[in-house]
Amino acid sequence: MLRKNEKLITIAEFKHASNAELAKLTLEEAGIESVVMGETVGCSFYHIVDNYIKLQVFERDAKLALQLLGEKVEQEGV
């Protein structure tokens, strides 16, 4: 839930929208709200834009989100 004056911050960048969506699902399973930004541009201009797809969370959740995504990468060897 959005609180007054909260900021979204980018915690990860991706080349492929599918990887961003998988990370978003991981966070949602842990109760962390997140948003994927730039999917359309990333898909349309993939040949000239690197890592344009961004995963953002509220600043208050950033540390936990990064920890969860780091654990997921270690478990799956991504």
C-alpha cells in the first residue's frame, strides 16, 4: 500500500521481460509489492537498449527484496 511521500527505487535491471516478471513473482510470494517498468520499450528496442527493463520496489522493501532475489539466484544458479 502506498504511503505518503514513498519512493519507488530500482533494485534490478533486465534484458528480458520474462526474467523481470519471474523476479516480480518471487517478491509477490514474499508479500513485497513491485512493478516492472520499461517492458514495452525493452521489447521494441532490444537491439539498441541494454537492461532497460527495471524492477522497482518501495524504498522500505529494497533491502529485503534484494536479499530474496539474491537467494533465488543462488538456489537456481541463474
